[in-house]
Amino acid sequence: MERICVYAGSNVGAREEYVGAAERLARAFVARGIGIVFGGGNVGLMKVVADTAMAAGGSVTGIIPEALLAREIGHHDITELRVVASMHERKAMMADLSDGFVALPGGFGTIEEIVEIATWAQLGLHVKPFGLLNVARFYEPLVTFFDRAVDEGFLRPQHRQMLVVDDDPDRLLDRFASWEPPRVKKWIDSDET
């Protein structure tokens, strides 16, 4: 894996553990020679990840839409900052540049991004590992929801199993290294997803 996309909040959150986990994740990437792709903002956990990786000698590529450049204050002290026209272009470029995806704690945007990546994997549009860094059990309610979706027949077990969930950055990356996608038909080959 050359680069992994990190989805992270534009806030640091209410617990010190969130900042500490973002720092540990960034250092784990650098120690393994993995570059970071992120949303390009100079705020919140995004900033923590980027600053920590840069301070440790890592490579960081930010992707930010023009409309958010001033709002999220584009991070210019990174390896590369790409400014794009739209959120759609941002997400597509982040996905294209990355060999995997990790979500740190965050709000609507962070959750939307990792769920979209999960959906793309479910549809067979990519075969890259993706997961949640479950800091201070932040993602437990979401994981419980996905498990209920399986129990209620809305999500297939093999699709749920694609999502890697761990509270330790190194274990998460170890699991990414051995991750194998299930055999999934592309959506055009089947009327079931």
C-alpha cells in the first residue's frame, strides 16, 4: 500500500483520545512508508493527521474543493494540496489516489465518506480495504447499526465483514495488509446488492 485515505472530522472532538489516536495513526503510516491522502483542511483532526505525518517526515496529499478552501482553511504546509471544483471531484480523486480508507471519529461528512466507500466496495467498484478507527468506542453505535442491518436482511454478512473495525492503528493497518475482498458480483451482473 502506497497511500491510504484518512477521513477525519473538521473538529477535534470532545475527548483528548481523538487527537492522540489521529497522531498515532499518522505516525503508523509514516513508520510503514505509507503516504496519506486527506480532505486538505487545516482544521480539526484533519490538521492533526497532516501535521503529525509531516513532522515525522511523511507524505501528505490534500484534496479540497474551491468552496471549502477558505472555510476549512486549505492546508498549504503539506507535500501537495490539490484544489478541485466540487465535493464529488474531491471524493473521486481521494478514492483514485488511495489504496485503502480509514475513518477517524467525525460527523456527517466523515461518516458519509466511509459509507460511500463501503457501498462502492459492496457494488464491486473497488477492491480496497476500508475501516473505522474505533477510538474510545466512538463507532460502536454505527457498527451495531450495520450488524442490525445484517440481522434484518438489508445487508449481506459478507459485505458487513469487509468493514475493518479496530481501536489500534497498527492492528488496523496489519488487518489492511491481509485484507481480501469477498467474491462480489458487480451490480450490473445482478439485481441484488
